[in-house]
Amino acid sequence: MGVNQSDVNAAKSILWPDEKVEVTVRQRRVGPGGSVTTPTSVLATDKRLIILNRANLGIRQDYEVIPYKQVASVRLEHGIISSSVFIRVQGYDVDRGLLKNGKQEGEIDGLNNKDAQALSDYINKKLEDSDSMPEGEEMDNGVGGFTYCTKCGTKNPASAKFCSKCGSPLR
Ligand SMILES: [Zn+2]
């Protein structure tokens, strides 16, 4: 498992003070699976996933935050040259989000095999951890519906137009 310090620095303004980055992976810049224009970095912290579009930093939609609570499943696909991590995320817009692949899952492609393995292992571990956590505030989840802020990960009512914590527009 590796953490790339330059990715951590790029995400500095997004990270919470007590948040710890555990794994970082980066899409290849060129070549099969990798994209030249959007070498996306993914940071798995102890609290959430941060998808960083480094090509667009400073421009709209330059990052997304996905709390582990929102992740339904993760799977890994090893190719000959590169690997992809597919994550199924509740309420994620697979047509417009940074992980868009036009299908039902978000896709982080163009990863080297080791990075893809490390990322999917880590997310799976977090999913297991949260499964074993006692049910508390989660109880209200099935009722009115919620939407998670893509900027800070805060849970908001589905009807909200702006995040109650950071004020970002909600999809
Ligand atoms: Zn927010």
C-alpha cells in the first residue's frame, strides 16, 4: 500500500483535520485504460473516498467525495496491461460524476494491478468495518431518502438543494 504525498498535498484543502489518507492511486496518464486528459487520483482515507481530477483543479467539479457508507460494493478487474476498480455507489450519478462509465458502476480504470488491488482491498475492509458497526443514526436511512454532498460527504435530506455543512449545491 502506498501513499503519494503529492496527491495528499493536492487534497489538503479537502481533508478534515483528523482525517488520515491510507491509500492513494493514480490513473495512468497514457496508454490503455488511462486517460491523457484526466489523470485522476483517488485517495482512500480512514473516513471516505476522495476522487481528485488533477487536470481540472481549480475548475468546476474538480473533486468528489464518497463516504464509505454510500458504497454498496467494490469489485476488481485485472486486465493484461491495467486494472480497473468498479464501485457501486448509492445515489451516484454514473453519467456525470468523475467515475462515469455510462453503466451502473463508477469505474476507476487505468490503474496498475498492485494499486488496484490495494485500493479495492482497502475499500472492502472499510465496508466490512462499517457492516460490523452498531446501527445508530443509520436507522433513519430507509425512510425519506438522503443525498450525500459530493464535496464534503455530509448527509442531507433528499429534498435539500444545498449542503447543510459546506453550502455546495447538491445534485
Ligand atoms: Zn458539503
